Amino acid sequence: LLFVVGTVSCTLFLAVNGLYSASDDVIELTPANFNKEVIQSESLWLVEFYAPWCGHCQRLTPEWKKAATALKGVVKVGAVDADKHQSLGGQYGVRGFPTIKIFGANKNKAEDYQGGRTSDAIVDAALSALRSLVKERLSGRSGGYSSGKQSRESRGGDKKDVIELTDDSFDKNVINSDDVWMVEFYAPWCGHCKNLEPEWAAAATEVKEQTKGKVKLAAVDATVNQMLANRYGIRGFPTIKIFQKGEDPVDYDGGRTRSDIIARALDLFSDNAPPPELLEIINEDVLKSTCDAHQLCIISVLPHILDTGASGRNSYLDVMLKMAEKYKKKMWGWLWTEAGAQSDLESSLGIGGFGYPAMAAVNARKMKFALLKGSFSEQGINEFLRELSVGRGSTAPVGGGAFPKIHSVEPWDGKDGELPVEDDIDLSDVDLDDWDKDEL
């Protein structure tokens, strides 16, 4: 998911230790303590999701520490190394660094902090959020986190995104569905089920948003729907099973916290998600929107259509599509252009005029790129991307420090190219006999 440009692993670990330490008032958060410290807390939390190599994060660090010290005992201030803990960053939709989230009255609905990056601005926002939280309590609105003491019947809207299934509705909803289903089989009297209930409900809402409904969390009262309980051999409660189209159900044996459930759901989603789109760079918006939205964008420059024809070009595009599928969990952007169509871009990436097909991997936030040195083949590209995914490989700054002007071009029509039609020269009016024979 995240890309470390031009560093080796030892440099990364040094950087991790360089941002925050135990002596700071910033609380280091990880998947192991996030649920207990933040989600189950009565306190207001400001949480920064950062990457150690990110320059903006490094500049924010002293201000974040100052804010944490000023707010000590009033508002909790934490930090997550989202490069190290990618599942936790992904759970909250973190795509850029630093991302700051405010966890207020409803811990299941974190708000994005959009204010300034100074300690004064951070403290002002924290106190404003704190005032809102106190007013909600004063008016009797407790927020959103359920302690799990309420029954399924009394919790009302908290479980709105958990789909209740029965003997009658199960098959038509789950068995032939293209979506992934995580189904909890429970008994109303079961204490462990009651403890899981608020975590399951909170995870259902988050997973629905993060996967656009492609992973669904459901619940079956196994004491009522005994046909289902017998079919799937349910002997203890709660039992959670994962259903995917065309596969036998498998048991979920992960943790029972909201974070654990969401992390598994997102893994299932990425396993089943289609590969990213492969887009032709036909204008500036395609390049900018793709590269700005992804940690890394893979740009290929393919030979001119007259050099390859449609079949040759499609063979190159097929290789890229296979690699996009293989690395889809990384959530990278994938682009291509024809040789000469974006010559300024080629030059800025050190390609420029020869050696097609070529490929560059660009980190638009740092404006650095790496070039494919091996063959433009599944094996060569796989080796190139595998090195990048672990932070290896030589990089260089994008020429000029920014993307150059991108020309608007017509998209490829999928056909073989045609040579430009040259004007015919009419020689009918020329009398060759009048020419000086010595000049012929």
C-alpha cells in the first residue's frame, strides 16, 4: 500500500525512532492498543497517521509534540506509524501523510482534521471539538460507542449495518452473491456474543463504507435458525464463518475487536477486488488525479503504434494488466502513453526518445521516480515492482521538481496506425524537355 522511496530498511527503522519516543506526550498507537486506548475511551482523541519518511510529517512532529504537552490531561494526542501499520491506516482510509483524525463522541465516526499544522491551530481545534463533545453529553446525546451491555433488541440503530439472516433468507442473500459475507452465528444468552456485539456492529458500518458494500457483515440467531446451525455444524457461540462465491465457507479465527474484524474484511476485499484501471494519459487531469490519489503511479511509455501495430501494443498492455492484478493490494495507479505523445513527461522521467517500451514508478508526493532497468516482461516488471514495494531501488528527482505540461491527445482507437497521407505532386504542367540536361 505504501511506498518508501530510495531507502533501505535500516534507514527506515532509524526514521521510525526519530519522530516520537516514550518521553513525548504523544501516545504511540498500534493495532494492538488502538481499540482499547482510543475506541473504548471516554476521552477525545486527536490521532496523526504518519510515515517516517514523509517530509510534511517530519515538519509537523515538533508542533504535534507541543500540542500534546499543552493538551495533556485534557485531550489525548496520539500517533500511528501508518507505514509500519498499514492495516490500521487502511482501516481509516488513510491515503496521504500526515492525516489527522478526531475521535470524538462517536468513536466509530472519526472526523478529518482540516486545520493548520501549527500547535496553536491544533489546540484550538481540539478545544472546539471538546466543547462539542461536552455539549452533546449535556443534552443527553452520549455519542455512538456502545458498551455492549444492551441487548440486540434494544440497541436500535447501532446495528443498522449488520444484516440479520434466517433459514429462509440465507441462501438467496449469501450463497449466490458476488459479495463476500462474514456471518456471525450467535445465541442471545451467550456472554461472549454480547461482548462481540458492539465490535461487530461498529465493524459492519466501517466495512460497508470502506468496501462500498462489497464485504457484508451478518448475524444469524442459531437458536432460532437451527437448519443453518446444523448445516454448518455450529457447536459453540459465537462462531464466525466467511462465505465467498464458489468456495466452501471457512472459519474466521482472528481477533474479536473491531480493528481485527475490519482488517480481515479489508484483506478479503482486496483479494476479491478487481485490478485497478489502466488509463491512457490523454490529458493533464488523468495524470494528476491518478498520481495524486495513489502512493505510487506506474507509467509506461509504449512504442509508437506504427512500430507495433494493435496486436503488439495490446501485448504490452496485457503485461501491465497482469502486473496491476498481481500488485492490486498495493493500490497503485497505472498509466500509459505512446512514445512522443508526452515528450516533456518522458524527459522529466529520464526516458526521452529511445528505449521503448519504458516504465517509471513515480511517487508524486516526493516527486521522485525509479526506472525499469530490466525487460518489459512479466518477470522483469515483477522484479522491478517487488524491489520498490520493499523500499529498494535507485531513485531520482522528477525533472523540474514537478510534472511538466501534459498535452491533450485523442485516445487510442484500438486500431493499427496509418501513415500520414502525403499530398500528391502534380507534374503534368512541367515540361521536362525545357530543363537543362546537365542538371538532371
